[in-house]
Amino acid sequence: MTIKETRQWLVIYTKPRSEKKVAERLNKKGFFTYCPTFTSIRQWSDRKKKIIIPVIPSYVFVKLNELERWEVLKDPGVLNFIFWQGKPAVIKDDQLNLFKNFINNTPEHSDIKVEDLSKGDRVLIKNSAFTDQSGIIESIHKNKLELILLELNLKVICSPNQIRIQEKVVD
């Protein structure tokens, strides 16, 4: 198989609020797509409604080869590919699988309360793609918790209900 025939995960940039429709149309054309979503409750003046929102606005992952790139660009909701160093950004299968695992294993509800935590606390994460990873709380905001995962050299930003803290680790 030549390089031009090898299918790779690429990232496409879509028109605003077109992610799900683009993914659906590309799937119908036979492409493998991934558009992670979550459910959110939105409040209007007269009602509340559950809506499905893309995790990464205006981005869709699509698996294709170099020859199929032009076919994807024909979709009316696709603006362009995301480029890195002059070439379309390629996402490795294992990286995308880790991301999918994180999205799929993030609990919707949690027992954690922000008031019980403070900056500098070491915690162990449970029930996510980062299970059993220890981290240090870098900052706490009203709806955000920032953790530094030292072993992975990674900063995780999430809402408190997206992760579960197993325990505080005492030094």
C-alpha cells in the first residue's frame, strides 16, 4: 500500500454549528468520522431543553487517504483541513483512541465538591481515561478545575463533575 492509499485521521474545520451535519453527510458518503458530543441543559426564558453539543466546536475528525481529501472539501459545511507545518494535521490512531476513551469514560455526575478542594492539593483520579493518575490542583474556578498530571506532563481542564477524585493524597 502506498502512502497515498493509507488512511489517516485528519481534522477538518467546519462552519459554526455544522459539525454534526458535516459528520453525518460524510458518513453517508462512506467516510469514517468522529465528532464527540455531550448533552447540556440550556435555559431559555420560557423553558429548559437538553441539547447535544460538540466537545470541540467547529472540528470533526475524518479518516481518509490523500486522494480523498478533495472529496471532503466539496461538502458545503467544510471550510478546510487543519494544517501543521504546511501539511494536514494527522492524528495517530492511538492518540484518537485515548481521546475517545477519555470522552466515553468521563462521568456525567460526580460526588466532588469544589469547596472541599484547594490549590496545591494532590489528588488521584478515578473513573476516567486518567484513572490512577495523581495530579496537583493548579487552580479552581467556579466551573473549572485545572489539574497538572505530572507523570504525563499534561494539564487537564474540566468541570468538577467531569472527574471523580478518589482521595486527597497527603505528603
